[in-house]
Amino acid sequence: MTATRMTRQRREILDALDTRDFRSAQSWHEHLRSEGSTVGLATVYRALTALADAGEVDSVVSESGETLYRRCEAGEEHHHHLRCRVCGRAVEIDVPSFESYAAAIATEHGYAEISHTIELTGVCPACAARDRG
Amino acid sequence: MTATRMTRQRREILDALDTRDFRSAQSWHEHLRSEGSTVGLATVYRALTALADAGEVDSVVSESGETLYRRCEAGEEHHHHLRCRVCGRAVEIDVPSFESYAAAIATEHGYAEISHTIELTGVCPACAARDRG
DNA sequence: AGCGTGACTGATAATCATTGTCAATAAGGA
DNA sequence: TCCTTATTGACAATGATTATCAGTCACGCT
């Protein structure tokens, strides 16, 4: 009968996540601190992994092995991103017919419990301009 | 004028890599040791990252953030995998028309220097059978 | 074949992200 | 308000990867 409690920290984290950028747990933590919050790093990690498990945030593993988080659109079941390698800004993209394609390939090879990852990364217009600046 | 030198260690690593499985650097190191090699862990890491940079091995980042390596087919430019989450066994798959699709999406959003990742993971027939056994 | 130089190696320390620990705190139902 | 216990936060611990650095050896040159 133990529900999850809505604490000040969780509220803060949920609020902070209300953006369009992918950031690491550490980065979200810094961000929260800079806004005056006093949340601990471990708490941020715990909250983010819990939210990711619950499907409330998207998480991707970057090329360097860090896990990046971002709040995702409510109700969306499964989707993919075009993410900026520099600032983390991401847009959701549509990959038509990939689900069925993946399922077909999987059965063809006898693999079960299939899941897939599609990530496009690049440099967004703003960061490209900053580079040249 | 400093070319890369072909040392005993590198030969051993190249030889060991001649399989179809994705394994972490640590796992390859263990494997080499169990075969009687005396290579150091750091050397395995260095060789694998160098080979990955040179495009001679495939590398993917697993869900847990580990980097996994596997020798890739000579001459293949870019490809994707259906990989077993349990044993690492992988088959190369073909994702028709994805390259051009990725490029289109990228320009549509103004992103530059696009790269993409597509990974299918599942449980291979052998591991599924072992689970049930 | 013998030399010399600098790339390579391996043991180990250092780093970085993430998770575990545990006493103190505070949600939220009674 | 009171009690139970989920949650927190400071810090230690872990696990993967990278940096250090003195010793080694590949290999072009003579």
C-alpha cells in the first residue's frame, strides 16, 4: 500500500524537466542547483531512473556512455529523436513503418523480446552558428 | 612519418576479434588471457578504440553504457545489427533507404553533420532455449 | 647484423558516471 | 497531531574507461 510520495525534490525535478533538451543527470542536477534548489545528486539520479522506468521521461545513451534524459510528450508510446550533439536540443521524428520492419527482421532470425533504438545526432543550427562565430 | 607498429599484442587482439559477437573491452581482455595471452587491459582498450576509429571494428554502446566491440566485415561502409542482449551474438541487417531518409529529416530541421544509430536487440534462439532449459 | 628512436606496453593510479549506505527527515494516512 | 516508513542527502563504493610513466621492442637506417 505504499504509493510514491510527492516531495518537494520530485516536484522540482519534474518542473526542471519541462524542456526540450536531453541532458545528463549531472547536468540536470547542476541546473537545479543554479536555480536555487538544494536537491542532492543521488536524488536526481533516483528520480530520473524511476521516471524513465515509468515511461515519463525519455532516456538515451550517448556515444560517450552517459545516459541523457528529457521529459517526453504525455501519451506518446514510442518515438525517436534527432538530437544535437552539442546542446542536447532534440526534436521528435517519425520513422514510418519501422516497427513492423523490426518485427519482421527479428522473427526472420528467431530473436525474441525485440527492442530497438534509432537515434539521429547532429549539430543544430544554433550550435553550428556559434561554432562559426 | 610514424606508422602504427604491428606488435604481438595487436596481432593477438586482431585474431581474437575474428568472431561474430559483440563484447566489451574487458570481456575481450578476459578472453585473451584465458587463451594464454598476457596483454594488459589498457592495451586492449587502446587497440579497440584505435581500431574503431580506423573503422576496422564496429562499436556500439549498450543500454548500460558499456562500449561493445566486434570485428566487422572488410569493406563494409555502414551497417546495423540485430544483437543478442545475453550473449552478444549479432547479425548484420539491412535497413533499406534509411540513409536518404536520415539526410532528408536532417536538412528539414537544419541539422548538420548527421550521424545515426540503429540497433535492434533481442534474445537469440540459443539464449532463449537456455533460459527455458 | 647492429643501432637508435620513439611508438607501444603493462601495472597502477586517476577520473567520471552511477549506485549503495545509512542516519536524519518529512509525506500523508490514522 | 502522531506514526510509520518512503525519501533524502552526504559520502563511500563500484565499475568502466583513461592517463601516467618507466621499461620494452618494432623497424628504418647504416
